[in-house]
Amino acid sequence: MIGYSNFSKNLKKLRINLNLSKDELAYELGLSIATLEMYENLEAYPDEMTIKKIAEFFNCSKNELCIS
């Protein structure tokens, strides 16, 4: 089962580890800053295509992004 809170924590951790601002990551992923903030704050959850895009950007699997 995909963990929403794990996704949120992992997304933020990965962004910070690459020293990316929310603005920079949102731009790279083609998302609005507001959408990225909602993902990081557990206010929204991306669809499967967006999860795949995020995982590819960070060079990790969807499982690593959503479960670990």
C-alpha cells in the first residue's frame, strides 16, 4: 500500500538533499509551487503519472518514493 505520509516526507527529503527550492523543483517537474507544497504538506496526492515523473527525476523507484 502506498503511504501518503511517506511520499510527503520522502519528496521533501529528496528535494532538500539536492538543495532545490520548492520553486526550482516545481519548475523541473512542470508543477505549480502550490501543488508541490500541497504534496509536501499532505494536502494532496499526485496521480500515477506524476509519481512516475517525480521518481524519474530523483532516479528512484515509485516504491522508494512512496513506501520507504
